[in-house]
Amino acid sequence: MIPDLNDFCSPSDRKQKLEEKAAKAQEAFDKEAKAHKELQALFAKVQQEKNDLSSVLEGEKGNLADVHEKTNKLKAQKADLEAQLNVSFYIFFNSNPLYHSVKQK
């Protein structure tokens, strides 16, 4: 078995090395804690943006439904007007003597 080099160091040297090791560990811990806090803040910001976008999306879905409804109403009105126009043309051309005289020539 190989003896540990720390066994040959004086107690003050051992204490100093342990303090250095503890300082490095504390520094690494502080760095990780800072990164953790930054990530938590970033996550909260992203979560809020997601919620805001979800609200906007829901609003747009409602607007889209309104647009589809209006479009369908306009299509129905257009079909009704076209039907009325066709009836009007039919009545006009079948009852207008000028049309019949031009048609016969």
C-alpha cells in the first residue's frame, strides 16, 4: 500500500490545502448557484411569453371563427343575389319585345 502524501505534510500544510480545496468548491458552488438563478429567471420569462402567446392565439382563433362566419354569410348573400339576378334577366329577356325583335332578325 502506498501512503498518502498528505500524511507527510505538516498539519498547517494540510489545513491550507483543505482550505484551498474548500475555497475552490465554494467558488464552483457559487458559480453554479448563479447559473441556476439565471436559468430560473429565463425560464420564468419564457413561461410568461408562452402564456402571452397562448392568449393571443386564443384571441386569433375567435377572430378566425368570426371571419369564417362572415365569409359564409357573404357567400350565401352572393348566391341569393346571383339567383335574383338570373331571375331578373330571365324575366327581362322573356318579356322585353325589343329583345325578341333583335333575336328574330
